Amino acid sequence: MHALTHEVAYGALLHERRRDLHVRILEAMEHLYADRLEEQVERLAQDALRGEAWDKAAAYWRQAAMRAEDRSAFQAALQYFDRGLEALGHLPESRDLLERRLENMWQRHSALFVLGHREELLASFDVQLPLAEALGNQERIARLTNGMGNVLWVSAEYVRALPLSERGLAIADQIGERTLRIITR
């Protein structure tokens, strides 16, 4: 009965009051758990989302996703990364926002790969590559083309993989990124 009462009372609140309530809960939790926020990151992310504190929501969802990956909870990690990307979608466009979006999308790759979501992984690369090109981030472009080449190579799609890997290697050579050159070769 308590849960039903809670739900009815919560549903009766105006949207603005609910949002403000979640922001206050978020601030109280950040203060109360200041020395161990990581333990509460999923709850913090949820209240930031409900409070429409988009910047904090994105950051906490990303932390939750990385924490889930550390526990090999890859499906949960994907959901958390997606929620973080959704939160980023509410922020005003800027170069910093674009870089954060790219970083979140990049970090989703390991979960997608482990779960065998090859097509979604390739689609993610296809979205990220033009964004990285718009930023002029040569290292990111090299990593993306190399990643796409690797996924295609593992899938025995050598004809599609080779030009991507060659592009990644050429960029790595051009910018002098030794580690990336080794990985690409």
C-alpha cells in the first residue's frame, strides 16, 4: 500500500515541482555521499535525469556505464551510455559537447563488441566519423577508421577493411602517433 500511496502523491505533483524535488535530492546526495559518490552513481544519474540537470545526468550516466563495464555488465553499460547520450542531447551545441558525445560513443564500443552487436557497432562508427572530421580531430579519425577496419577484418570483410585500416595508418603516420601505428599495423 505504501508504494501505491507514494506513486499517487508523486503523480499529483506538478512537473516543475517534481523536477525541483529531484534536483534537491541530487544535491543532498552529492553532499551526503561526497566522499563516495561512485557507490551511488546510478541513483545520482537517475535523480539528475529526473531533475533535468542534463550536464550532471550525462556525467553520472557515463560513470555508471564505465562502472558497469568494470563488472562485465555490458548490457547495463550500453543502457547507461545511451542515457548519457540522451542527456547530452539536451545541452546546447558546442565543440565541447561534440567531443563529449564522441567520447561517450567511443566508450560504448567495447560493450557493443563483447555483446556481438556488430551492425550497431559499425553504425556507431558511421555516425562518429563525420563528427570527428567536423572537429578536425585526426587522432580520433585514425582511431575510428582503425576500429571500423578491425571490426570488418574480424568479420572476414577484408575488401572493406583494408582501405579503412590504410587510412587510419596514414593518419597515424602523419600525426606521429606511434601507439596507433603499432595497433593499426
